[in-house]
Amino acid sequence: MVLHLIIRRLFFLIFVVFALSIVTFVLMHLVPSDPARNIAGPRASPAAVQQIREEYGLDDPVVERYVSYMTGIVQLDFGDSLSSRRPVSDDLKRYLPATFELTLAAMAFAIIFGVPLGVISAVRKNSGIDAFGRIVSVIGLSMPSFWLAIVLQFVFFARLGWLPDGQRLPIGVDPPRTITTLYSVDALLTLNFDVFVTTIQHLAMPAFVLGFISLAPVTRMIRSAMLEVLNQDYVRTARAKGLKNNTVITRHALKNALLPAITVTGLQLGLLLSGTVLVEIVFSWPGIGRYAFQAIQNQDPNSLISVTLVIGFAYVLANMIVDIAYIFLDPRIRVT
């Protein structure tokens, strides 16, 4: 059953990647710009611009360029970046871990604070904590991430001086020895506590911004699911048997209320990966979002298409993991 689901999702994954590649490739060629001219500069001679076109195959027919690019994708070759002059795969290896670390930290924040807030809001419906949860949810859903990022920079960096304004590590500080490519984890594994503290300080504000945006849907979904579960017969039966209220909530109600929250968490993980662009720009975070912004500025088709495919792959993969988790968490679910 699980194997059948994985195979079906993998076929869907291939279709999504193929569709994303076509849409992104077409949109890139509809933009009235010349990547070769952008690379060579406004003062470059026509001969120099033509040489760049020939070097990167920019003068080939669009269909031929697309087939050539997808042939490379099958072989895990994303081509060369027109702006960095390096293989795109090397750039992704360089920038993707930073975004992955930021996304994990943001999701950890959303889950650690969103789940208890949703549970308490449901258990104490229409109380002060419930009103507070609704206010937090509304603010999180309506507030632009870049605006919150700028406000936090102004308060905690410019005014109070408590946190750095951006970057993954300050200039002059060497990263820890690479084990997982995540600086905070690698610093702990190598017992480099000074770098670990510095990494957390630099990670705090951007992770809070992304986590606060994801906190709202997690809180609302947990609250809604808990309100529905608390009215079920088995919960009333557990209370009638004399079980403590905390036991009823944590062992009976919360376990079943987490099922819909898992779906939201999986969707939010994909949305965070695709929504880090503005936050990474504000905090100068060297992640894939900032890399995509630079690719757009430089009209770099290989880099931009590769980032799109990676984010699409991650989004579908997160949903596949959620579907598999559903099967193990709820045995009533059967895959047909």
C-alpha cells in the first residue's frame, strides 16, 4: 500500500517537474531582454556579445535549448550559470543548505508555539488566551514578511543592538567543520559552542519572521481540529471514566487533532522554501531565495529554472511524506 502510494507520487513528481520546466522556460524567453548583453555589459562590442551567445548556446532555437537542458537535468546536470560562470549544481550546493536551515528553524518555531497555542485556545474557548490566539493568527496571516523583517531589524539591531542585522555568520568568523552543511548542527556536533551561539543569533530574526507567518495557519488548524475532537463520544467517555483532563487532552484528543495539522505543516514547509526570497534579501541571507533574486536580475535562465525545479520538487516531496505519515498515524486510512 505504501509502495503503491510512493510510486504514484513519484510519477506525479515527474509530471510537476516537467510542467514547471516548460512554464519557466517559456516565461524566461517571453521577457524582452538579452542575457548575453547583461553579462557582457552595456559597453561590450557586438562581437563579444555574440561570443557569449555561442558559448552558452543562447542563439540556438528555443526547442533545441529546452531539450538540451532537460537532457542535462536527467543526468543531474543543471548547466552553467551565466552570472557566476560556475555549474548551477555547485551554486545550489552552496546556497540550498542555508535556506534549508532557515526553513527548519522557522517550522520548529511555528510548531513549538503554534500547537500549544491552538490546544489551549480550543480547551479554553472564548477566553483571553483564545482571543490572543485569534489576534496572533490574524496578524500572522495579514502581515507582509518583508515589513516584519524590516521592523525587527530596526528594533533589535538599530535600536537595541541585541541581534545582528543579517548574514549567516559575521565577516571573519569561519564556519564549523562541515558535517551536515547546517551551521548550527555542525557547531554542536564539533562542540564549537562560540560559533553555535553566533549562528543562533544570526538565525533568530529571519527564522522568527518566517515562523511567525507559519504560526497562524498551524494555530488555527489545531484549534479547529481540537474543537471538533473534544465533542466526540470517545472523549466524553474518557472523561466519564474519571481520567484527568490533561490525560484526555494529550493522549486522546490531541493525537487525533494532529492529523489535519500534519497536512498544514507539510504545505507550510513547501511554502516556506518558496517564500524565503524577500526575507533572505532583507537579511542578506545567503540562501536559494537570494540566489533566485540575483538570477532574475541577471536574466540567468539556467539558475532560475533550476531553483524553480528544486522548490517544486521539495513541495511535492513534502506532500508525499505527509501522505505516508497519514497512513501510519491513522490506520483507518487506506490507499486505493
